Amino acid sequence: MNRTARFAAVAATVVGAFLATAGAATAAEPTPPIGAATVQPVRSACPELDDCYGPDEMSAFGAEAVRQVNRYAQQMRPDVPLPLYRILERGTSATSSCVDGYGDPEADENAAFYCSADQTVYLGEEALWTFYGSYGDAAAMLVVAHEWGHHLQFAGGGPEATDLELENQADCIGGSFLGELAHDGTFRLRDVADIARILPDSSENGPDRTHGSLTERTSAVALGAARGLTACDRYVPGSDLATTF
């Protein structure tokens, strides 16, 4: 399947999920923000997030993405404390309590990961610009929501699971966040193109993969968008993601 065909297939699946979400939405007013976000947006000068921020404004965009994810997190699981967020400017680094595959604990401008040992999401400005500039605001926000998903898996006391199960579930959790944005009109059909572009480029293949294949990632995001956070329990048997203790 060539790139155009992959794009069309992913877009069709995600469009179907968001049409289902839109059909389930009511005429109620959008849920207002609940509580204070860990990171406050620096500015909000544009009517929409897409094509609003430049490469030197990724800290501001990252703060806005975090604010929106935190609103959803506190709405769905107010019993789970929010993670910390570290947005790393270009040329800076921070030492996390986790190490990468090479044993390096440093997070820098290219970071985009959650560290369960210090319950922190590390987001680098360069990584955010890659997501935002190459794929669009919806794709970048999906990444932030995906990393919050890992925090929910850890802080919510979920069962043991393989890396692949956890990654597919985090994709579903990210999709549930986008589904909520679709309910309040923030996420629109044109944003589907963002998701259809990033999923093929972030998928993995092979028996030793730790992230989902294109089919798996697309299905996970679409499931979360269409059916919400509770549906994501299917990826890790015994999960209770939407239960407030």
C-alpha cells in the first residue's frame, strides 16, 4: 500500500470514529475547565491553534496543550494527581529519573516521554515543533494526551502489561481525549488529516516492536475517540481506567 492509500485508509477509520462521536454529542454547553493546569499558556492570540505558533513559540503551544489535557484528566479522573510537565527549551536539558535504551537519563529539546519514576512528562520544544509543524496541532496534542495516558496507567494502579499493550492502550486514551474535544467542537473533521499523517510515521512493525502497527494504532485512537476512556480497558485486561476510587 502506497503512502496515499495508507493516508486514505487511516483517515477513513478516524473520520468514522469522530462522526460517531459527533452523533453522540448533545446540545449541552462544553464542560468548563476543572481546576488549575500544571502549566499555564503563555498567550492565546489566535482563534485556533493550527497555524498559530511558530518554531520559537513551542513552549507556549505546549503549555496550551497541557492545559487542555489537564482539563480532560481532571474531568475523567479527579482522584489521580496530575503529572508534572517539563517543557524543555532548545539548548537545555534535564535529568529524569528514567533512562533510555542507552542508559541515558537526560531529557532535552527532542524529548517526548513519560517517566513513571518521577511522574513527569518531558516535552522538548524541538519535538513539539516536529509534531506541530509537520503534522498539525491535533497530532501534537494527541502526543501529549498519549503521555498522560501512561501516567494514568501508572498512577491509577493498573495491572501488569507488556510494553505493546500499554502503548496501544495509551493510543486509545489519547483518542478518547480527542473525542472529548470533538464533543465541544474544538476538534473538527479537518483535524483528522493531522492524525492520518502522524500515525503511519509513528507506527512499528516486527515481532520485537514496542509500539503498535499502523492498523493497531489507528484502531486504538479510533476506539477511544468513538467510545471514550472506558473502552480502552480492553487493551490491558483488568484495567479500570475510568473508575474513580
